[in-house]
Amino acid sequence: MIAATELDAIIAALATDLKAALAQKSAAALAALEERRHQLLAHHLGFAPRRPVEPVFVVGDSHVLFFGGENGLNQIKHSHVGFWRPHHITRGLDLLPCFQTRHLGPATAWRAVDSGSSTRAQEKIAALVRRELFPGKRVLLSLGEIDCRCHIPKAVLAGSSPRDAVRETVERSLQLARHLQSRGVRVAMWGPAMVMARAEIRANNPLAGIGSFALRTEIVHAYCDLLHEKCAALQLPCVTLAGTYHPWSQPADPEFFCDGFHLSQRLMPQALKALLDSGALALQTSTAVPPGSNPN
């Protein structure tokens, strides 16, 4: 069993080497890192999955970078939409072979279905559908954290009930899921994974938390519950970690965040298990012994 600090060092070293290989545009250097990527996945899972591993495209806001597999939150330009004023889709380093991240910018669950939003999320998703998200591909949509931290609290403080404000946002996010389903894509939903305490929200964040911790907890809890309920009716896999690694009444321990805001790789084993249990991720056990385990 590898200690957490040692695993952090392994992840950091792999991220450094992968970033260098990408900068060099060296296919040989990237290929040489494949075994280390699979070993890291096996460490998180506790077993070595059979290869080739079917990847899941993780599409959405900045919380997709958790699935990039490292705590540095590195981003690489992946593609763009528009010509004169292009809006870029970025990705993480993607250390884990089971995920391919696609960051749309600070996209919200409320506006992801609308054309012409400030992030151009809908246009970016349309481009991904044309280029990568072909029928049969697995997609995990990560949206809603910005809504729960900022926009829904604003609506509640203006007079809406938390349940009504959450319901409207969840239903709009599911419009996008249904659209992708209609294109033959296998969709799953990743809900907001945390409730940030005000003291932990960075002062320079343009969308700082609105309202009290108690209000945002109520909103995130209601959002996660309703998202599960609606996804079950649509037969969509749904995973939400908020409230599973900390009591709902208390902020999560800072060790679970890499920057005080995004999840750290300490939670990757739990996330992988939840995704496997939900059916959002499909991995088969290999007969090979996972690295670091005792075959006896």
C-alpha cells in the first residue's frame, strides 16, 4: 500500500513528465508514459483494469480538471469554436487513461443549453459532438457548482424558494443531457461535489459564494437530491460526492481540496468507485496483479 504523500509525489512526477512530452509534441515520449498512467489508475482502483480502457469524456466547468488526475489543474488548449474571436476548449493533462477532460470555461447548468452565452458552452458542446462525442461514446457532464455557489443563492435571497430555484436549474441541465442522448451518446451526470465555506472562497474569484454557508448547503443538498431523482427517471447514471466525505452540516476538511476550491486526488478512489457503481464508468478486472499490491 502506497502512502498518501508518496502517491502525491508519483502523481506530481508523472504530471511533470507528461507536460514535458506534450510540450515537445513527442509521440515516443507520450507512449513511454502509458504504463505509468495505467499503474496510477490501478493504484486508485485497487485493481488493474483490462486494457484497452474505455475512456469517459468529462465535459463541463472547471471541476472537470479533477478528472485530469493531478492537483496542479494544468490546462492545455484542445480546440476552439469561432474564427475572429475564438473561444477555446481546454483539457487537463489526463493522467488517468479512463478520462478525457474537456473544459468549457465557467459554464453554468442554467446557460449550457443556450447559444450565445458568455462562455459559448452550447457552441463548444456542439463542436465536440461533431468532432469527438460520437454515438456510443460515454460522457460525464459536470455542471451546477457555479449555480449552487452563486446564482441560485441570489435567486433565493431575491424571494424564490430553494426547491423551486434548484428545480428550474436541474431541469435546464437535463435538457442538455437529453440532447446528447438523442445523438446516441451515453450520458451520466456529475453533480456539485462540495459546499465551500466563505473563508475558503478566494477573494479574487469573480463568482464568490453568495449567502451563508447554511443556505448554500441547503441548495447543494437539494440540487444533488433532485438531480438523482430526475436522472433515475431518465435512466441516467448520476454521481454526487457532496455529503459523502463530510457531514452535510460542516465544511469538508481542507485536505480534500487541492487549491481550497477544487477536489484533490485524495478523493479519486472514492470518485472512481462511485462512477463504477453507477455504471457511468465501465472497467473490467484484468488477471494481472495491480502495481504495489501483494500477490500473496
